[in-house]
Amino acid sequence: MELTETGRNQALKLAALIKNTEFDAIYSSPLTRAKTTAETASGRQVQTDQRLTELDFGAWEGKTRSAFIKEDPGLWESWNENPEVNRAGGNGESGGELVKRLDDFMDEILKKHETGTILIVAHNGVNRFLIASLLGMPLRNYRKIVQENSSLTVLGYDKEEGFSLMKLNCRG
């Protein structure tokens, strides 16, 4: 799916926000909106990685939250209570499976880029689960992390201390 005019404008605002930042590498989900956002914001070629693709929502895919909760409130309650082991939509991906592929990605990135600044452009669910996991939060709290489209969230990394949230949803 292509970026809308709103999405393109958001990516251009992000470009203005990061224009003075030198990135050692830029990674993105291979899905069109994320890749186009990364290219527009950075003005550079982007490396895509399948592990950054959005969570597989299974039977919930393409539906609003209110619609799928109405269809099966128990399934939503199970997911909400423990997304680490329960599958989205009953037959999609679990939060634990998503975090496993994101951990694999982050381990590889940390080995490739021991120091430096990396830009990662992904999707709302991916970002929220990744932040929760990197900060050691229970995955059931992933929805408590709000991720605004084309905003800048900055995580710092220290070999001794691990990850720290430095900025969340910056726009300027």
C-alpha cells in the first residue's frame, strides 16, 4: 500500500527533524509504506529486512479492533492478557514470536554496528513490541506505548546498561 498524502507529509516532517543526523545504516520493513517513509525521511537508500514486517494479525487482519472484539471478545481478552503466548486473531503470530524475530534482528544489528546511529523504520505493532521488549517490560504492556506515525523515538544502547528510552514520539 502506497503512502497517502498525509503519510508523505509526515515523512517530509521527519526528514526535517533528522536532517542533521548522520546514520551509519538505515533499515526498514520491506512493506511499501515503511520503505517509502524511510527513503523519504533519510534521502538515502534503505536496507529492508523481513523481520521488521508488521505482526501477522491472523483473522483480525484488515478489521477494526471494535469489529473483531465484537466477533470474539474472549479471543481479544486472551490476547490482551498475554500476547506473548496467544496468537493475534487466534491464528496469527504471537507477541513472543514477533519478539523472537525482532531479537534476532537486533542481535545482528548490534554485531554489525557496535557503535553509531541506526535508523529503523517499521510498523506500529512492531515498534511497540520492540520497545517493550528492549526495555524489559512485560509484553502485555505493549499497547501502553503510543507510537505516532512518522514520529521519532530514540533508544540509546550501552553494553553494560542495555537499552534506554531517550525520546518518544518527537516531532520537533
